[in-house]
Amino acid sequence: IPGRLSAVLLRTLSEAEEFALLPVRHNEETLNGDLARVLPWPVDSATLDSSHTKTFLLLQAHLARLRLPLADYVNDTKSVLDNAPRVLNAALDMVADAGNWGTALALVRVAQLLPQALFPWEHPLAQLPHLHGRFRQSGPDRETLGTALAALCASSAAPRRPSRPRKGGRRRRGKGAAGGGDAEEGDSGWGNGTAEGV
């Protein structure tokens, strides 16, 4: 299994008591099974109705940058990602106190992967817009990297609409679009959320 140690650590993280109350709603075990089929790290099909298994699947879906078709899954992912750093920090304290430095370093790596939304075998540059999914751990070739970086610079240089001033004369800062919301009608399956420019 690629990234086996990270998979074991994420699975262990998912078994924490903090995730025991993550809701598994009616028929979500079927959706969990569909999700498990498109993710790299396997789960026991007999536990698809478990909160801990759902947590593990949502963490993988986050790393894969999948577009989740249900608002409930988006909200559940936010809840999992809110709790994950605290659990990881507690685990890191425990293994460091025990002198298990190999596992401690692996936990630090997992803690980096979550905010970056990358699997352990992906190149660090893949976290940049326009670069995700374009190359593997060995890195991009010059042509791919040049094209992707040019697209990134072009999107950064695109003119932005000025925000409208408030009544008090202050400008309101715009909020980015949230990732929540149900899939559009006719949109089935687990889409890849790595749209260009995102």
C-alpha cells in the first residue's frame, strides 16, 4: 500500500474517541462504500456504518481533494479537520515522550499533509493551484512546470472586482466561496475538486 505508515497513522487517528459521535446517517454506509472504492487506502466493508471508518474515508477524500456531493459530508469533513490537529498533537506528545522518534516524525509529516491536502507520495509543489495532479513525487518536467506556473501567474494577475464600500465608508472584505452544497442534479459519483484556478 503506498504511504503505508501514513495510512496506519491516519487510521489510528480515526479511531480516536473524538470521532466516535460523527454521525452516520441513513443509507450513508452505501455512500461510504462508493467513496471507499475510489480512495487508495482500503477499509473493512463490514464497518462502513462506523463513525471511525467514515472519519478515515473523509480524511482520505480531503487528501484526494474530492468534491463531496452532499453538504452533510462537507460539514462532517470540517468537523473532522477541526478535531484532527488536537488528536495528532496529543499522539505526538505521547510518542515523543516514549522516545519513538521515527513515529514522531511520521506524525509530523501527517500533520503537514492535512492542511496541504496531499498524499505522502505527492510532490510538495502539488499543493499550488494549477499544479495538483500534474506530476508525481519525482517532480514535474520543465515543460509541465513552466506551463502550470504560467497559468498560476496569469490567474494571480487577473483583475479583481473592487469591493463596494459600506455605509460607514469602510470596505468589506469578500468571503471566499464555501465548499459546501449538494451536487447539481445529474452529477453522480465523487468528483475531483481540483478545478483549475482553485
